[in-house]
Amino acid sequence: MQAVRITRVEVTSAHYFLMAFVVLCSITAVLIGSFPLQASIVTIFLFAGVHNFMEFRYFAARMPLKWGRSKLFYSVGIGGVVVLTAAYLSLYFGGGNWLWSLGDWPSLIAGWNTAFILWVGLLFYIRGRQRPKSDWSWAFPLAFLLSALAWMVPQYWSLALVYFHPFVAMWFLDRQIRRTKPEWLRAYHACLASIPIFVFGLWLVFAARPNLSEDTTLFWRITQHAGSEILPGISSHFLVATHVFLESIHYSVWIVLIPLIDRRALPWKFNEIPLFAKKGGWPKLVAGAFVVSLLLVFAFWTGFAVDYTLTRDVYFAFAIAHVMSEFPFLIKML
């Protein structure tokens, strides 16, 4: 008589992580799809400033006290953030507030996109030279190809950045999981694979819906941000729902998931910040920077409560600085 073998499947924290991600994304997709404009307003009000603070905290823990052989990389990175942000703000406020709107200047938009692409390509090249036996010279031909596309379709390229930006946070999380929680990596990749399924579900349910109301300036801003002016053949209901869904994941990564897997990212662990804790650092400067960051979070909450539309415009103008800042730190982790 043969013995019956029973194989037990051990449920690990990675399985709980995957299940929680799928369940929460399901609930979020239903709520956002049902109330896209309201969801956009609420998520930005609650989480926009907070996620910027958490992102700043994460980057502060990864900025070395002495740059050493990375001096060129950080100089190009920080210099690019400053110059590109200044140029973006000039275009933003000089061209009707929206970099990718039809009323802006296509040549200047394409020029900014080109500068951004070449800057990222240069960062990849410099990072490749720092890695042993690596040649990342391919970054330049790729950058030139993408620059050509940016000139051919500048508005579509700029809109693509809006939808690409949330995935940068997911890329950060992938790199961080590899370092501090490798047992979650397969589960996390399954989470990433589920995102297109949720977006497809939003398409099936909401692609045929009428366009959202643009009766107010705020509603028009939200639909335009999602690309309704550039993609008039697609329901703005679906566009806004998709954009808010992806941004919600983006906020969740910075506010919840990265601190969950990397305790150095917890806001109160100042001893993990080299510029604060190490000899020769600037603890008062770092502490002051965090105080200012917290004050800005409360200032945005107050501004949203008083005049949501104006504060939203101001926030998205200056938020380009944090978007630019992500690239040097992400490339440095590769």
C-alpha cells in the first residue's frame, strides 16, 4: 500500500504582499473608475505633498557625504535638475501653464524634451563608466533616436512622460526589493504584471463612456492633464481614471511600500542620513531642509483647502523638480 504524500504550500509574506496589492488595486480601480474627477481631487489633496516629502527623505539617505569618483555623476545630475527645472518653469508659466497644451510653442517644447533626453542619456553613460567591464555607450544612440521622436511628436512625447512617471517609482521599488527584500521579487513582478490587466479592465468598462464634464476650470485642468486635448478620440473618463489609478500606485510606493521594505527610508531615522549623521556632515542644514519640507506639505494642504485650482497649478509646476531628481538616483542604483 502506497503512502499518500501531502505537499503543503507555505504561505509567506510575499504571498500576502501580492494578495494585498491585487485586492487594493481592485478596490482602487473600481472607486477611481466610478468617480474619476473626485478621485483626482482627493488623491492630490491628501498625498501629493506627503509623497514628495517621503521621496526627499529617501533620496537624502542615499546622498553620500563625499562624492569621490561619483563627483561628475552627481554634478551632472544636480546641474541638470536645476537647469531643466528652470527652463520648464519658464515654459510652464509663459505658455498657458501646460507644457503639452496645443497653445504652447512646439519648438521650445521639443527643445526641452531633447535636453531632458540627452541629460538622461549622459547620466547613463557616466554611470556605465563607473561600473567595471561595462560599456553603456548605447545610451547616446538611443537618446538621439528618442530626441528625434520628441521633435516629430512633441506633445505626444510630453504626454507620454505623464503616464511614464508613475512607473519610475515602481522601478525604484524593484531596485530596492532586490537589495533589502529579495524574497518578494517574484511576487512584486507578478504585481507589475497585473497593472496592464487593471488598465485593460478600466478600458473595457469606461472607454465607451461620455467625456467628463469640463464645466469648471478645475475639471478642464484635470482632463487636459490626462491628455483629453491631445487624444480627443479616447473618452476622457477612461484617460482620467487611468492616470489617477497609476498615480495612486505611485503615491503608495513612496508613502507605504518603500518605507515598509527599507527602514532607512522611515522619516524619523535621521541616523541613516550620511549628511546628517556622519562626521563632517551638515546636521543643522539637513534638519532645516526637512522642517521646510514639512512646512511645504502643510502649506499645500492649506492652499488646496483655500483655492484648489490655483494650488494645483502651482504644485504641478514645481513638482517637475522632483520628477527630474528621480533620474540621477535611479540610474545610480543600476
